[in-house]
Amino acid sequence: MSAWTVLALSALVLSLPFWLPRAVVALRVRVFALVNGPDGVPVPGKSIDIVHFRATYAHPAAHGRSRGAALSDLFWYWLSPGAELHQEHLEPGERYQEVARATRRILALPRRDAEDLTRRVAARVLSEQVTSAFEQVRLRDLMMLIWAEVYYEIVFGETCPRRARQLIVDNANDVVTALKCCSLRHMQKRQRLTEYLALRVEAGEVPQALPACFDAREQALYLQGVFFNTAIVQASEAMTHLLLLIAQHPEVQARLAPLAGEPSYLDRVISEALRLYPLFGIAHRITRGELAIGGQATIPAGAVLCFDYTAFHQHGFEEPSRFDPERWVELSARDANYIPFGVAQNRPCPAQALSLVTMRVVLQELLSRFVLHSSASHTRSIPHRGPCLLVTRSAPRTRWRIAVALGWMRVVDLWENVGLSLVQLVLGTIMVIHARHLRLCQRYFERQDANGVAGAARLQVAGQHQDGH
């Protein structure tokens, strides 16, 4: 092998972190589209522009959730067990309304109680998990421990036992790593939490009023899906994005430091983080009737609308990719393209008020203890789980040690992204094919329809017998 060949191969290998992850992501998107069929109707897109994004999202015809979409089979696969009972995948109707009311009741904590609970839990977890003056953590892993305890106490009204916390974190982590195609799903981890919750529900150990339309096991699956999956995953991801932004913008962190920041600035920082990295990337809804808004193209019933939150949050802002909390000094969330928790008319996030209160508390508790540093890449999917160096405020500021740690973090992150992108391509393809084979959502509605027809036939036969008598 010639020296030029060796040099070319070396250059190719060294350049992999800078182009391979993007190329693999693009290829993975194509694989998903090919296996799942048509992508649906992108919003904004050719049929519906950015101006009509919010009105389309709020339209009564855009309220379908699972029935009739190939995408639903994939989401049900990722969210099993009990995806058919998950509040976000129930079809509109009285059952959905009852479940949504139960969720709002459980989450309706007085502000002071929510702050005290979160502060107590965050202090306990941080003291337990960060034991040295210089410690590198994965922020999402750290945040999951905090939110597991917070939501356990909200549901059960008692301090979270260590065993329960581990079951909850194992479940939530398995769901989110499967969603990001970083790992195959492990149903035994999820089922262990299901069994634990079912025993607690059957023993009458849940002080909250759960949806009466569900039996005991269904109530356990409801708790698992809404509180010990979605709530924990979304809160952990939101905090990871927020903390990475702060770690990589020292001027913002300095202003937020204890005794140096004001509450209004903290709120602006959170708003800007949620604008740049919304809780949802794409939210899909299924039209239950024809839909036409503002002279846009008519969308037929049964179409899958794919609402792109990130695109919406980028439009209408000066330098939209820049992290700039000060843009919210004059800007109102009501007047901007900004819906981090959805729209009120179509399944808004029930934890919006609680999330904003508790995120502030966790952020304040972290910044009162640590200075955050990170050189890791920052994408919406954060498959690396948010590498971050936490340096206690009482530790001496050893710049060289921090610089070395950040340099090493960057090197590891570059090559980790290469491996993760290939893993995501392979495992994502496997799971898409498996989900398409299982057809969890389609088969559920086929059974529902068959039971409905059979039930109608039984009623008709019974009526004929009565007429005969």
C-alpha cells in the first residue's frame, strides 16, 4: 500500500465524525419513509403554509390520533405495553375526556407544594449522585432520577423507594432509547413496572382518583404510560436541553448564578430553550373530516398531518438558530410562532403549568451547587444523553483541568456520534419492520370493529327472539 493510499484512508477515517452521522440520519429517514409508506401531509408544507399552522392544528377535523395511520403502529410499538390506553393515543370522545380530566386532577398541585417537593427531591438526588468536586455526568440520566421521584410522589403521595425509582427509570429509559433507535426495546423491563403498579392499584394504594372507565390493570398501564413514561421522558429531555444550553453559554450561566439573576430572566432562558428544542419534534394528527383553512388546499379525511414544531419555532424570529433569551424581553409568546406545549384546542400538554414551575426549581438547585461545562454536540435528539462536567462552586477553578476534560469530552462525543448513527440506522430499520409486522394499532381497531359488528349482530338476534316470543 502506497503512502498516498495510507494518507487518503487516514484522512477519510479522521473525517468520519464530520459527515457520517448526517449522512446516516438522512439515510435512516429514507428507510423509515420507504417502510412506513407515505410521509403524510407536512405542516408547514406545500398544502398548508406556516401562516395557517396554528389554525390547522386547532381545527376540530384534525383531532384523530391513532386510527388509520401507519405511523401509529410504530408509536404503539415504542410505547407498549398499554399504548391503546395512553392518553395521547386515545381517539377523541368521552373516554379520552375522562382520562384527560383524571390526569389534570393528579397534576393540579398548588405551586408552593410543587416547588417544595421538587426542591427536596432535587437536593436529595444531587447529593447522592454527584459526590466529587469535578464530575462528568449524562444529564438525561441524572434528570430521570429526579423526575422519577417527583412523579412517584405526585401519584402515590409518599417518598419514592429506591426499588420503585429503579423500575421507573428502567422503563422510561428503555422507551426513550428505543424511540431514538439507540437500543432495541426490552419488554421485560417495562413489564416489571407494570406488575408493580398493578399490585399497588389492586391493593388500593393509589390515593388519586384514576379513570373509572379502566379496570385495575388498565389503570396501572395508564399510570405507566402517562406519568412514568411520557412525563419523565419529556421533563428529562427538556431539562437536558436547557442545561446543555446554559453549560455552553457562560454569559447566560453567570447571569443565572445564585444572587445574580432575576426570575424574569430565568423565565426567558427557559422560553428560549423550549423554542430552540421543543418537547415534540413532529406531532401527527389524523383528519376525521375534510379540512380546508384560509384558501389552502383541501385535506381529505384520513390524512396524516405531521406538524413540525421545530420549523414553526424557527419562522418569524431574527437569527432563529441563535440562543438569545433577550428576544423575549419585547416578544410575547402569544404573538410568536411558539407552542412548546401544543395548542389548547388539540390535546395540550396537561403538565404545562407544573413543568414550568418544577423546571425553574431544578435549575436553581443545580446552579446553586455547580458550574456547568460541556463541549458536546447539541442536537434535538441528544442520543448521547447530554455529557456535562459539573464543578462544585466551592472547588478551586482549575482552568487547565476543565480544559482537558472538555477536550476529551469533545473527542469522545465526535466518535460516539459515529457509532450511534450506525446503531440508529440498523436498529431503527429493525424496529420499523417489526412494528409493521405486528401492526399493533391496526389490529386493535380491527378487533374493535369486529367486536362492534358482532355485538350489533347479537343485539339483532336477541331482538328477533324477543319478537318471536
